[in-house]
Amino acid sequence: MKGINYVTDDSNKKVAVQIELKLLQKYDEQIEDLIDGIIAESRKDESRKPLSEVIKNLKRIGKLK
């Protein structure tokens, strides 16, 4: 695809991708959704806190009134 190049290792395995900025601007919402999905997937095993606890801590440190 024009504007997309793959970076490969010594075994010719794809390890990264380079995307031209013009192409990124054209598909910015879709790329943002993709990145959000990747971040969510990477955090799926992290511990969770109840929202009430988060709010309480933010108020305690002065980040929320």
C-alpha cells in the first residue's frame, strides 16, 4: 500500500511499520481507535479500582473538588 512501509529483522519478519503522515491524517480516527484497542488489550490483566476509590484519591490530592 502506498505510504506504508514495513521494517523487517534479519529473518525478514515484520517488526515495525512506517506510515506517512499524510496517510495518518486521512485515517486519523480509525488509527486512534486501533491504538485505543491496543492499549485496552495491553491493560486487560491490570488490577482495577472502584470508581469511588479513584474519586476519593483524586479529591484527597486536590485534583478533584
